[in-house]
Amino acid sequence: MNTLQRIETILARALGDPEGGLTPPLLARAMNHAVSPGGARVRPRLCLATAAACGHGNMELAFAAASAIELLHCASLVHDDMPCFDNAATRRGRPSVHKVYGEPVALLAGDALIVLAFDLIGRAAARPGQGQKAGAVLRIVAQSVGAPFGIVAGQAWECEPKVDVAMYHRSKTGALFAGAAAAGAAAMGADPERWRPLGAKLGEAYQVADDIGDAVAERDELGKPAHQDEALGRPNAVRELGLDGALARLRSLAQAAVEAIPDCPGAADLQAIILGESKRLVPRSLAVRAA
Amino acid sequence: MNTLQRIETILARALGDPEGGLTPPLLARAMNHAVSPGGARVRPRLCLATAAACGHGNMELAFAAASAIELLHCASLVHDDMPCFDNAATRRGRPSVHKVYGEPVALLAGDALIVLAFDLIGRAAARPGQGQKAGAVLRIVAQSVGAPFGIVAGQAWECEPKVDVAMYHRSKTGALFAGAAAAGAAAMGADPERWRPLGAKLGEAYQVADDIGDAVAERDELGKPAHQDEALGRPNAVRELGLDGALARLRSLAQAAVEAIPDCPGAADLQAIILGESKRLVPRSLAVRAA
């Protein structure tokens, strides 16, 4: 089973059968809808690539962290799509959770996914000899989601009359990428702080790519509404730098991410993954222009 | 410093200064508004009373669990009060969080409180020798909040066309009480399952007391809107059993809770706490009738 398949298996097992369990049926279906079929699972893959680059020990805690991070990401999408935020009718090419299940169930599905994420780390912590390391991983993950610097805080900057734009981007997207890299390292007993810059640069790259997609792509290409930043008055790299400027920034951030890889046995593999990803990030309609 | 003061100190420290930190200011204020000044802090007190009854070891993990449980309870109140659920304008005698800070910030404040709760347990887990026990505590807490049996699932039963009423009550109120007692025991290395029935009975008692309050109290007495169950078509013990029947049920549940206390050094203290609480639960306007 490859890495991505194993993540999908952990997520599916954690969520359980949406039709056959003891969870209220609408909640169970909404949680599954939010998580599967997923996107590129970029954050858990980053977490696991970091863990693999750090050593060859037991990867169980790293998989728990990676899956928890993906659940937290999915939870944030469910809540961000709700009418009081983006009011987005589509996500990953399908109706968003609240469009299918209504606002109350969507709100609860997000909550339940956050709880489930931490439960996955708790399961790892409860195993003999893993507790203290799992505690460190849990703290990294919690800080990359909550206040003051996590994705929830990033989203909250959108509600402020005066926005700290750097803090907004660092929290809203960067935090969970930096946390994914740091958690992968911590799960293997490596120093998490050495890995944060790599995650942060990748997070910035994804934010710029997302901005480019929002500004230029057609809806069918994104699987979610396009031109939302302009409609909602949010900062966007294309508005700030122009399209060519934003594409150049994306390339330079991918390069910076590669340079931020700490010395480690798996550095070459990690470099190949990052450069491959940075090509995938450019919308198909711009691939020629970017080359 | 007594138990309650120590809980307040942990909560205040975890939340940080709402005016001076790095959290987006509205989010920081909303999180504080949701937690302080609090209610009776019944769940953390139950958690700590259970822990104290189980032994005289280091109580740090028990305090972390108790504080986490209170944060999760507060988060659930913020989300339950929102327009897509109860649309409650007041809570604890003050405007509810979304009334003061708006829906987006209220939604995020709930999310951030859930994350902060697990971070508190993560801090305890990261200490030498505490990790595995903290992992067990985390799992108990997560299961009493998430799906299928926690308070989020309980709330989700309200969204189903066909409600399993027993499951609804057990999850919506009972789960976090049972979890509080079980987590207090697990934090001291005692068997959590022996303590669940006590918590569950107390949870039922609080639900009946809440139903009585909703049915008969005036708004100023509750600090939140009265007569909501009738308005929202929710199950309520007074509607099912009549007022005297509901009062009798409250007394019998308090007695059942006392009888569910496992053999332990602190049993007598715990019994006195429970009987005292069960008197406090009856609205003042009914105290004569109940006596």
C-alpha cells in the first residue's frame, strides 16, 4: 500500500461507514462528504515525506499526525464555505457540505472532524512509549490550527476591520503546512523547528497558486467558485503583483522551499516531490505561459 | 487556591489576555466572552472530585482534563446558540457570543476553543512519564465530544427527521458528564469505566433540571431564553412527566448518582457534593414545592 492509499484507509476507518454506524446519519454522511473524495492530500503527504526524510523508524505516529492534519484541513473548508463566510456552493467539483446537509449539520460536521483529528493523535499517544512524542506532535498540530497563529486565527483576520496581511497569510495557509512538516519531524523524534521553514515556504507557494487559480481559472477547473477574492475583497497575489508577477513568485517560492530542506537522508526525494508539486500547482490554462 | 480558583486560573492563562495578545482581537475577545465569567463549572468540578476521590497523586493531568472539558462545553454553547440552531440572544445573563461578535467570529471562537482544549491535554502529554496516561484521557474526552456518542452527535440528533430520544439525551448532555468522571479517574491511573455510571446519572439529572428550568423559570432566573424546548419542539421532561413528575425524577437521579459512586477513599466527600448540587439545581421559584 503506498502512502496515499494508507492515508485514505486511515481516514476511511476513522470516519466509519456513513450508512451503518451509530452516528446520527446526516452527521455521518456530512463528515464523509467533507473528507472523501479528497483533494490532493498535500498536507498529509508533506507530513509523511518529512517523516520519511527524517528516518526509518515506526511511522505510525506520523500517519496519525498526517491524517489528523487532513481532517483539520477538511473541517476548515466546511466551516469556511458556510454562508457566514464564503457562502460557497461548490467544493472539489461537488456541492459544499452545507448545500447538501444544511447549515446546522455542516457546523457540527466541522466540529466533529476537529475532535476526530485529535482523537487520532490520542490513539497514538495511548500506545506504550509513544505518549510523550505524541504530546509534542499534538501541540504542534493544535498550534497550527488554533489561536494565535493557526488557520482558525488566519480566518479570523478576515473578520477584523484592520488586517495584518502578512499574519493573515502566514496563519490562514502557512500555519498548517509548517505544522505538517514540523509534526512529521517530531513524530520521528527529529527537531521540528528545523522543518518549519520548508513547510512555511510551501504554504506560501500554495497560497499564491490558489490566488492565481482564483483570479484566472474557470469554475470547472477549480471545482469551487472562482473570482472569490475579488468578490469578497480579500488580498490576492495576482491583484498585487499581476499575473506574470504572481507566476514568478510561485516559482521563486518553490525554489525557496527546496533550499529550506534541512540536511537529511531523504533530501533528494523530497526535492523531487516539491518540484513536481510546484508544476502541478499551475492551472492547466496557464501552463504554457509559466513554462 | 481552591479547586474552582485553580480551574479559573488555568482557563484564564490558556485564553491569554484578550486585549494584549497576538490573536486577532475580535477572536480573542469572543473566546474570552464564551468562557468567562462562567457558569457553575460543574463538569470540571466533577472531573476533579472524581480524581481526588481516586487518590492523592499529582493532579496536573486531572486539572488539564477538567479545564479542557470546560472549554469544550463552552465551545458547544457558542455553536448551539448560533442562528442555525437555537438562535439564542442571551447566555449566562449576557448577550451570546454571536450577538456581540457576529456569526463568523462566533463560529471561529467555538473552533478555536475546541482546539485549545486538546492543546491543554497535549501540554500534559508532553511531560515526561505522563504521555500514555494523557493519551487515554484525551481519548475519553474526544469520545465524549465527537461522533458517535459525544455532545456534537447529541446536537446532531436534533437535525434528524427521526430522533432516538434516549441516544439524544445520553449524547447531548450525558456524554460530557460521563466523560468528566471517567477522565478524572483515568488521569489518576484509576479505571475510568467504573466512574462512567456516576457521571451519566449526574448528566441525566442536569438535563432534567435544565428541562425544568426551561419549562417554568423566568428568563432573568436562567440567564438565557426560557421556554425554548416548547418553541423548538424538543423533548422536555416536564412535558413528558409533568412538573411534579420531573421534580421526582430529578431527586431519584441524584440518589442514583450517589449510589453509583464506586468504593473509594473520597466517597463521603463526593456524596456530599452531589446532594448539595442536586438542591442547587432546582430553580428558586420551585424550591418550596420540591422540598
